[in-house]
Amino acid sequence: MKCDNCKKEDQWLEIIGKNFICKRCVRKHKEMGLVYRTHIETFHFLIRNIKPEDYEAYMKITRKQIEELADLKKAGVKFRTTNIVELE
């Protein structure tokens, strides 16, 4: 099947809203791509609960929406940030 975004052939596509999206295009979203690569079950949980209408809505998912639905620290997903300083 072909990816609806990049039009490349791929054997495994993710259904995001009404679009079939390949893994390369899924990974273009910084936070969701990290969750996809590390915890696929959590990724599917987030897609089911956020329910983006299409790929454009998927790309507009914010980090706040992700953190409201899933405890990513407990799952072991660590987002890179530049504004947190750990004091010891």
C-alpha cells in the first residue's frame, strides 16, 4: 500500500484518522515519533484517545496533550528539554 503523505510503497502503515501513514512520516512528529519508536503500545493508546482526523491534525498534537493522557515518565519515555536543570 502507499503512504497518503509521501506516496511511497510500504508494507506496514499506521492508520491516523482517515490516512494511512508510513513509519517514516509518523516519526516526523518529534514527541509522537519518540513514543512510536520506544513504546508502540503507548503510541496506539495515544492515537486512540486523541483521535486526530488526519495527518495534519496528528502533526498538531502538542506535548501537553500527550502528557495529559499518559504517564510517560513511568513508561520510561524521556523527552529532551533544554530548560530543566537537575540540582543535587
